[in-house]
Amino acid sequence: MRLPTLFRAGATQAAIKPSGKPDLALLISGNPCNWAFVGTLNRAAAPCVSRSRRIYASGGQLQAVVVNAGNANCATGELGVQADSKMAQLAATQLGVPENAVLTGSTGVIGQPLPVEKLEAGLPKIGLVSHIDPFLEAIMTTDLAPKKAEATLSNGSRIVGVCKGSGMIQPNMATMLAYIVSDAEVSQDELRQGWKGVIDRSFNQVSVDTDTSTNDMAVLMTNGASGAPDLSEFWRAVEQVCVSLARQLARDGEGATKLLTVRVCGAASDEEARRAALSVASSPLWKSAVYGNDPNWGRIMMAVGKSGVEMLEARTRIALQSMALFEGRVMPFDREAASVAMKTEEVLVEIELGIGQGQGIAWGCDLTEGYVQINALYTT
Amino acid sequence: MRLPTLFRAGATQAAIKPSGKPDLALLISGNPCNWAFVGTLNRAAAPCVSRSRRIYASGGQLQAVVVNAGNANCATGELGVQADSKMAQLAATQLGVPENAVLTGSTGVIGQPLPVEKLEAGLPKIGLVSHIDPFLEAIMTTDLAPKKAEATLSNGSRIVGVCKGSGMIQPNMATMLAYIVSDAEVSQDELRQGWKGVIDRSFNQVSVDTDTSTNDMAVLMTNGASGAPDLSEFWRAVEQVCVSLARQLARDGEGATKLLTVRVCGAASDEEARRAALSVASSPLWKSAVYGNDPNWGRIMMAVGKSGVEMLEARTRIALQSMALFEGRVMPFDREAASVAMKTEEVLVEIELGIGQGQGIAWGCDLTEGYVQINALYTT
């Protein structure tokens, strides 16, 4: 996928992944970018997340991203902090940009210090090209599919987004990294005001297994090379790219055979709608039923109820694959037909709460024996 | 297990469970009891939970409990509310006690109205005995083991507790019902003040799959027949009974092969310690690792971190089966020996946060293909 104007990216094999696959990647803009950032809320956050927060708070511009896969550099103490800082320094020197204009990211095994010597040997080998694919390939761990999306605005500005996640490598957890870059001209203030809302309606609405990574981050960078866009068009497109990536993340969840999409409307607020949707999309019991093609709507009701949002049984309506199952009371429905309708790549649950105007969507996947096997049987 | 003085219990087959097993049960005290109650926080709570809350709030005494299994009578509208009320009325008439002194409980399938005619036919068939076992057998759904515990105080008062849970029947979710009865003489105020704390340290610290039932309740009843106990001894014994039941619940979690016990100390508060412990005990990634005998402590660190409690990597210590894995930094440990040490009926994780004096314990189980199969493949 072609990068927006002035962006370049590349990757190499630095022998951090045991598989020998590409594992060290650079992304750079020809000029400094305005940017927006969110990082994991996990209190055991990795040094790259803490460092990113620090340089983000300083308010300066960003010009490059350096990411490694195969090692999360988390829970690695002072050594890990130093390795992360060294990673930024090496990339900055090589690219000729200030150290604080370089964002670091790591994903992979927890608890092993990042091997600085491999970074030193690997970084100079990276050739930069005008498409994102080598970068994306290098940041993947056990993702089965590369996740990318793009949009073009009416002024010609482009938005390209990539992310990795829902895979795992021994002995680590699923991690999510997302990079969205654009040549649109958007102020730092505007970016920072808008980004959290997009995240709340895209990445924050994905659940594979309710476990929050120590290394998650999502970054939005604009270099202005293609001029100022219509701002509402820009944000619509950014959100569209992020929602596409979020769906790809959920569909590629560990062991997943299906994408699960949950739409809630009629909630007391958008926040309550999103909370209810995410509760259904992440319920192990409902996810197991999705896997088994079981139209067990009682579990949907349970999951909405446990989210704590305002609801009344008599006003609640539940549809599964567009079949009405509950409309204030149990509807007569053909169980066999509903089960057959669930045998698809995407299962859609629609819930109307009848309380207010709040709307929200969440994405998840089915829970399968594969999830357990990936995370239990094939690791030690 | 023999009931405390003046308590009697019994059960019958009322054909509510399709299996034809006992499914309708009564528990009664010869005199009115002081009592304490907690019910599910699920907003889609069943009529029995709402009714219990209402009569609890009225402040009166309780004398009997009537419970059915095989039908949760949840999401069943006005018909369900009427059936629940009828159930109390029938039991009250038969036992000769006021209707508001009878607590109802239901567990099983969601979304089907409770068949009142089966209650009418079944209740008169129940013979009352002085032990709890027929009652316990009748409230079980797919529990593999009956869960019971008892304690005797120095004044001769006895405490007997039973619960069901972590099983499921098609098409329903795990549900937890717990009944603790004693012949100790304890005031209603004292019971109500103490019960929530016991729950917070026992049943609220169990997780099988993070899905909260619509029908959960836990009830403590004392009839005073054996006189006043030492109150601190009474509460210690009640808590011991509840913790025993909580452990039994976790061990019998759907598909579980192991009990997972997580102890946290050195937290900022007891509440934070319990929250961190429960986060580890319910993490799908750590639970999968427990199943696979994988001493993957990075997942423990992740799960503590995602709980949001105050922590510092440099002060955190993690031990697994008494082997130190992390003490502010990665410890050298024998992976193979740690894996072998995990091949037992109970896996113990100990976490020291080094922040304050807060302590807490949680109980869970491993996540296995069996969980997925029970909830996906064997239902439709």
C-alpha cells in the first residue's frame, strides 16, 4: 500500500524474532509531523509506552517511528529503559532527526531485555521505500493477516493505517500497535482533540480476550504535504480507516473463525451503548455460542445486563443475523434456521435498548478450542 | 451433611430439568430467622432476585427458601414475575409461614416462563429431612461436584453452607446460588453489616469466565436455636465456610482441570489486593498458561497491570508454586522444573506489590478446550 506523500518506510531481519522473519522497522516523514497518541492503560506498561507518553507531553513534533517485534522489552527494569532510549537514539542518528522526534515501539516476549547490539547491527540495513508493506510485515508477530486500510480525501490528501495484534509469540500476550499516517495538514491541537474519540469508537471497541497488553499504542501522524483538508471529512476518513483496522484485528483474533459485530442503539448515551456492545462482544459464553452456531440469546441478555448500562427487559430488543429473537418478550423463532444463519464469516448482533439515543458498535470474535491451544498447548 | 438445629430440607423431581433429576427444593427453619442477602448486580436480574431484594428491604425475618433448577425464569416478563410470586405463595401455604418469609430462587434456562403447574404438583411431594444433601442435589445443574462446607463454634452453634454454580444447562449460563444456615443467635443488624464483607472476600473473588449470572444470590440465615456465639468466632467460621465453597466453585468451573489460587499482598489496600488477585485469576491468557503448565509470568504481570492497582515494577515480586520468578527483575529459574511444579490439582500464584499493607485472595480455574466445548459444541 502506497504511503502518503513524503512518508517512507522499511524493515529488516535483525534476528530478534527466533523465526528469522523481518522484525525491525522504520517509518519516517520527510518533514516533521503533528501527531496524536494513546498508549495502554496497563500499569505494567513497557518503557516504549512510558517514553512515548513523555515525549508526547512535551508537545513537540514527531518525524519517525522505530519498532521491533519479537521482544516486548517489558518488565525488564533499568536495562530495558536504557535499551529503549538507545533504540530511539540509534534511529535518530541514522535518520538525521532529533531523538525526541522518534517514537519507539516494541512487541513480543515479556521479561527479556531488548538486545541493543541487534538494533545496532540491523538499523543500518533498512532501506526505505514509498509503501508501508515491509514495515507492516516486520511488526507482525503471529498475526495471520496483515491489517491495513486507506482513504483518500477530496483535496487529494491520503490516509494510510496499519496495525498488528491478536497474535502472540511465546511467551507473550496479544499486543496491538497501530500507526496511521497522512499527508493532510492538520494542527497538533486538532489532532490531539480528535484522536481519543476515534480510538473510543474503533480500537477501544475491540476485544479478543479481555487481556490488556503492556505495549499497546496507537499513533496518528500528519505531515501536511498535501495541504489542509476539510476537517470533518478528515476525521470521518480517519475513523473509517481505524474501524476497518479494528474489524481486521477482531477477525484475526487468536483461534477465531468468525468476526462478531455487536451494534447497540437506544442506550442512555453513546458511552453506555459502546459499553454494552463491548460486553456482548467479549463475553466468553456468548463467544462460545457464536462458535457453536447456537442462537442462545439469553447470553446476550446476560452480557448486556452485566455491563451495568440502563436497561429494561420490556423495552429490550435483540436481533441475530437480522432475525428477531427478543422484543420485550421471547419471540417465536426457528432455532434451526437461526443456527444455520450463524454459519458465516461475520455474525451480527443488534440490540435496541429503548432508553435513549445512544449508539455504539463493538467487534470481537468467537471463542474456540484454537484460542486455548495457541495459548496453552503450544508454548512450553 | 446434618443441618443446624431446627432446620430441615428436602427435594423432589418436578420435571423442570429435562433429565428427570431432582429439581425443586425446600429449606425451612422451625422458627423465623434473621438473615442477610446479596444478589447479582446484573441489570437483567431474574424476578427471584428482584423479589428477594424487595422482601429483604422490608426488614422482616425469613423462614424458608424454595428453589428450582432447570429454569432460570429470567427475561420472562410479567408471566415470570407472576410465576415467581406464585412459587413463594405455594411454598408459604404448604409450610404454614407468611409469604414474605419465603425466599425464591431459580437457576437454569433463560427465557422460558417457569411452569407453575409443575411447582403445584411437585411441592406437596417434598419430604423434609434433617440433612442438606437432597436440597443441594436438587439445586445443581451441570455441577460435577456438590459443594458444601460446615463449621462448629465453641458454644455448639453450627454453620452449614451449600452452593451450586459453574455448571450450565442448555441454553444457559453459569449461575451461583449459595445458602448458609446456622442455629447461632445473631441479630439481623449484625448479620446485615457483616455479610457483604464476607461475600467480598469469598464469592466475589471467584471467577470462572467473567460472565455474571442473572440469578446469583447468596443468603445467610440464623435461627438462634443454639444461643449466642462469640461474634468474631461466628464471622471467622462463616467466612471459612464461604471461602471453602468459593474454592469448590472455582475448582468445578466449566472444563476446569485445576484450581487456581492467587494471593496478593503489599497492595495499597485490601480492595486493591483483591482486585489484582481477581484480575490474575480471571485472565484468559494466564488461565490458558495454567492449563498448559507454562510458567509464563509475563501474563501475571500483565494481568496485575491491567487491574489498574498501584504497582511499581521494581517492587513487584511474583512466585509460582513457591518458586520466585520475578523480584523487581527477572529471576533465573528452571523453566522445566516450574512447568513440572504446575502439574498439580492446585496452582498457587503469590504476588507482593511492595506498596502498602493490603492483602487479598482470588480463586479461578484453568481455561481448557473443555470450557469451549461445553459452551459451544454441545448445546444446539
